[in-house]
Amino acid sequence: MEVNEIRVEIRKHHVTPGINVLDLVIDANGENIRRQTQHKDDDKSFAKFVNDITKVAQELADARIE
């Protein structure tokens, strides 16, 4: 497995209330994805993504190297 960078950044839009900005950078396993998207607070697919990525982060934080 080759991982150069995996980054997920979510922040509130600095000008527009109720809008979230998603920066997604994946440079791993031959994939090179760099995207920035904007989502409303009530966007259900964005909320699901946030929940899913939070679960992945928690699983990684709980993983132990033996």
C-alpha cells in the first residue's frame, strides 16, 4: 500500500452562513484526488459523509500496532 497523503478538512464557509466547505485530498494507491466542495448545513449526504469519516477516524485512533 502506498500512501502519500490523505487529508479531509471541513470548515464553515468564511462568508456564507450555513455553508460548509469540504477539502478532500487523497494521494494513495495510484489515486490522486483533490477536490473542494460546498454543502448546506442540511445536506443529508454531507452529514452522512461526516458521520462515516468520523467513525473511520475513531477506528484508526483505537487501532494498535503490535
